[in-house]
Amino acid sequence: MAKTRSAAPPRPSAAATSTAAATARISFRSRKIVKTPPSKPPAAAALPPPAPPAPVLPALSAPGELAAALRHLAAADPLLSEQLATSAAAAIYARFLALLPSAADGAVSPAAVLALAAADLRAIGVSGRKAAYLHDLAARFAAGDLSESSVAAMGEDALLAQLTRVKGIGEWTVHMFMIFSLHRPDVLPSGDLGVRKGVQELYKLKALPKPEEMAALCERWRPYRSVGAWYMWRLLESKGAAAKKAKKGNASS
């Protein structure tokens, strides 16, 4: 039987060979990347204008009392009388005025206070620490950081921030100054123990409210939170008087 030879694969045509050779010679160039401008972000919404500062409410006082209150601060009375009995504070303040030749009319100049040595102040019963506080307060008035006009025009928050920068003046002192000297109607002394006890009694709270809780509970008292604080003090006084009366009645029966 004769063997059959397998057919050889067909040879490529001359045209195909030339096309492949031409393709091999073509260099592929990278395509140029066309840069497009970045898309603009959407226009930001117009911000609302800032809220105006809270107005300074008129003081609950008679004419002339505001001027007296400002002299009270400039004369350093809040610093001298802090943590002292009323009689002791009055005696020290009288001796303090006697040291100042310019204080005959009740006006105390910052320069006169700055001229007093710490030893002079200690001689009239003022501690060394309070002497430093007095000099710091006088220096701020002398430098113009504090003035009667600025104190009268400031709102409660701004005045609190400004006065607590003075050495020896804390939040409670400023609150008492604003209530009893400036007669500001909307001051909440949230750190005062008597007011906190009054709020606890009024709202039947199990625990003494913290300052932040006081702010939330007494928000409804606006714009007369100073009056509300006064009522809290009176509430405690009335309960104390009632308790004393009941105790006295039980003892006599």
C-alpha cells in the first residue's frame, strides 16, 4: 500500500508577507493626553450675617445709682470687701480712703492706688495678696483696659470676660457686682450656693443642680434672671425662718 504524504501548510502570499513586514516597521506613538480644565466647585451658599450682640438691658435702678456703682468698682470696693464681714470690710475701706488724698469726694484715682506700697496696704489690714489684686485693678484702669464708659456699655458675657482677667476677681464677684451694683436685670449667678439651693427646692430636685443644669432650668426666667435669683435667696430665708419658728414652738410646748 502506497504511503500518502501529508500536505504541507500553505505558504503565505507575497502580499500578506509584505503587509506584515510593513506593520512591524510602524512605531506606535503614545496618544497625546488633552488636559481639560478642572470643574469649578459649586458656589458656596451665602452665609447668614452674624447675630447682633445681645442688647444691654436697662438697669433696675434709680438715676445716679449707675454712676455710684462704677465708682464702687474703680474704688476697688469689691476686692476689699470680699470674704469679710460687713463691719470689718467697712472699717478697712474707710482706712483705705484715708490713705488717698484724692478720695475726699469718694473718687479714687488709679494713679493714687498704684502709688501705695504693699506695706501701706498691709498696715490697714489688707493682705499681701489683696494688695496685688488692688494694684492690678488700678493698672488696668490706668492703661485704659477698663473705664466707666466701657463697663457701662458691655453686655453681661463681655463684662464677665473682661473683669475676670483682673487678679482676684472671679465669676461670683462679677455676678454680685452686676446684680447689686449695676442692677443688671438678667444675670444668673449659677455658682452661688444659695441660688442653687433655691432652685433645688423650687423644682424639687434630688441633688443640688450643677451650673450647667442651672442655665437650662433658669432659661425660662429671661430677661429677669437677677430677679429670679433674688427670689431664690428669699425662698431659702423663708424656709429657714419657718424652720426656726417650728423649732421654737416645739421647744415651748
